[in-house]
Amino acid sequence: MTTAPDLDHLRQQIGLLVSAGDTRQLKQVRDRLQSTVDKRNLATRAAKYGADPIGWVRERLGQTVWSKQADIMTSVRDHRRTAVRSGHGVGKSHTASLLACWWLDTHPPGTAFVVTTAPTGAQVRAILWRYIRRNHKRAQLAGRVNQTEWHIDDEIVAFGRKPADHDESAFQGIHARYVLVIIDEACGVPAQLWVAADALTTNSDCRLVAIGNPDNPASHFRKVCSPGSGWHVLGISAFDSPNLTGEDVPEDVALALVGREWVEEKAREWGEDNPLYRSKVLGEFSTDAATQVVRSSDIAACRIEPDTPPTPDMLLPIELGVDVGGGGDETVIRERRGIKAGREWRAHTDRPEKIAPMILAALRESGATAVKVDSIGIGFGVIGELRNLANQGKHTAHIYAVNVAEKASRPDKFVNLRAELWWDIGRGLSERGGWDLSTMANPDTTVAQMLEPRWDIDPAGRIRVEPKTDIIGRLGRSPDNADALLLAYYSAARTRVRWM
């Protein structure tokens, strides 16, 4: 530790340089003095808070961590590898940022390093490192922090990276006694990067923590959360939130956490047996059911933003799918831009004279060249209204009628067109990664509905998908958003009727 005489000597130098007016050397000596003070203070904090991350948060940041956040921080203190599967809105990324800041603020200078990663570069910058920057500024921690890097004395001590998925050498070259690796949004990080992260934490003073929403049962994160993995595993449910348990926390903490109203809303909207409810509310992995048309593991992978942006030809064609509401259901319009699922327009109406102008507005906003409309019942009236608008010169889009109750294009394989739509598009595109759902509007509701339908084989050996009426009877709601998405991706060449 730096002694008082060392500091006194630097202060005397500063006084002499001020008198001499030597501004160049004055800055150098002042920087050296500040660095020396920072290192002395850091050594003091290492002794005081190295084993007390909760006290560090309270006294350095002036913040309060609630019980589950405290469990995570103490687990990282005590265990080499910690996995945290958590529900939505419980402060998981904020907790990870506290760990990063505590780690660097309580280890001797030059001995500690923090590496963070996430499924996408945007998630690295916009989620975890945004919290790190806030905490760094609030506590006036040593060094300087930018979008994804932390420097102390011109030496990098932490960074956030999203390497290529198959780059096992991504984090090589990092050498420090105390390395902390944070895998954020862990379900979307491929197995190869877990290997790279594990290679950094081989000694007993290193730590590896993985935190995420358990939305992909086929992920590596699922493996490390399983019994016998060698990881210390913690689970956090929305029902653990102080807003549901009554745990006493400051108001600003309570306001940042998930509340009872959201939990009850999702139970009604998704159903308590839905895989998305288990993941985002209960913080638990689901198992892909054998009778599930669209599997959680497949669709979760399609929600991760690709490393490289799509080329212009991958964003064509631009088309709309329309599921027309009836009996109180929503009318939903979904935009498809090539491989990317886009915007959504919806309203509680079953009147064709109101739905057609909605579609017209969506055509103008999107520039779509085709619209595929569920033509059963009210939908046929909507098609008539769109035809009239075309005759008036209001649009030039091709309008296709799709009757999902009709015969499939492969009647030997599918009971009807509905089964073909769900199997070829819902299951098929998800399995192949053939669509990009990473930026689509209203994603959770749409995905929850995609995960509901079940399938079986009829007596003739054909694939049969659960009818919409059965889903409504079972769940009390209609999968309108999912049906609109399927229609948006349905090939117009197979439709039975076309106007324009």
C-alpha cells in the first residue's frame, strides 16, 4: 500500500510545479497522484468489501439489493460457477453489472479482469454495459468506461464482446489472477462461447456467472442448470419479487421490479401451462412436448438477432397476413419483409368496412405488394371491400383469399390447409431458422400463441393440427397473432382465389 510520505512527496512536487508554471509536468504529476490515491483506496476496499458484496453496494453505491440479488452476489463470492435462471423483470442484468463493478473495485490493481458476453452486440452495449456505466458514474469508480470497455491508467480491465458464434478463441490473451466472466441472456449464447468463457476461469480465484431467461430447452444454459452440472444453480421467479412477497425494499427498487398485475395479466394472456409463462414468469425451463407443433427451442433461436444484417434481397417480398376477428376476437395484420417478421396492426372489430381501411393504411405504410386474408366468414367481406378499394385506385396490391379449412396442397400428408400452414411454416421455418423474429412487433404474445397448438395423426396417417376452436375452448383465447404471422409467410401461389 502507498505510504503517506509518498503522497506528501507528490503533493510537494505539485506545489513546486505550480510555482514554476510548468503545466505539462504538472498534469503528469497530478495524474500520478490521483492514480496513487486510487490504488491505495482500492487496496483498502479490497480488504473491507472483498467478502462483502452486499455491503459494497450499500456503502459505495448507496443502493439496496433485495434478497434474491443478494443470493446471486454471495454465490459468485463463494462458488466458481454460478447459473441463474430467472423470470422477467427481476433485475438480473442490473445484478450482473453490480458484480462487474464490485469485482474491479475490490481487487488489487492490475490483478482483476471482467469479461462479459451476450447473444448480440446490441445486448452487450444496451443492457449490461448501460448499467455498468451508470454504476461507475454514480460511485465515481476508478478509470473511465465507454460503450463496452473499462480502462484504468490506460490499461483495459473489462470489456463486453459478442464474438462469432463458433470462435472458441474469442477471449484468448486475457491473463489475470482474478477473472470474472459474465454470460448475460445466457440462453442465446452458443456452446462454443461457453467453452471459451470457461477457459478463462481455470484457477480457484476466478468466477463464471451465467444469467438469463430460460426460454430455450435445447440450449447449453439448460445443461448447466441441470442437476449434476457442477454449477451452483439459483432460480428466481416473478413470484419471488418483493412486489409479490411483501419483502421490504425502497420504493425505487420496487418500481424497477415485476409486479403482481403483470404476472396476472400473463397468466390470462398466455395460460399458466404455456412455455413462455414458465420461462418469463416462473423462471423455469420447459420441455418440448412431442405433440407440440412449434417447439420452444426452435422458435427461441429465431428470436436472436443475426450477427450479420440481411442483404436487400433477403428483405423481399413485402407482404401482409390478415387474421380477421370474429365473435370478439382481434383482427390482426402482420407485416413480413422477406425473412424478417415486422410490424403488426390490430383492432377489436369484425366489421369489413372498418377492417379494409386498416389494411389499406398498412399497405401504404409498409409498401406491401400482396395481402393474404383468412377468407372464412367475415374475411370474405373484407376481401370484397379491398377489391372495391382497388377498383377505386386506392391500392394495387394483390389480394389473396386463404380458406384454411380447405384441402391441403398435399392431401396425402395433411388433413387440411390449416395443418399444412402450421407444419410447413410454423414448424418448418422455425426448425430451419428460415425466419427472423428478433425485431417483430408484439413478440411475446405472438410466440406464446405459436407454442400452443398440438398435432397428431389421423386414421389415414395424415398430420392433423388442433383446430382453432379447440384452442379457444382450452385456453379461452384465440391465436390471432400467430395465425396472421403464418398467413404473412404463406406462399400466395398456393391460394385458391386471387383478385388484382
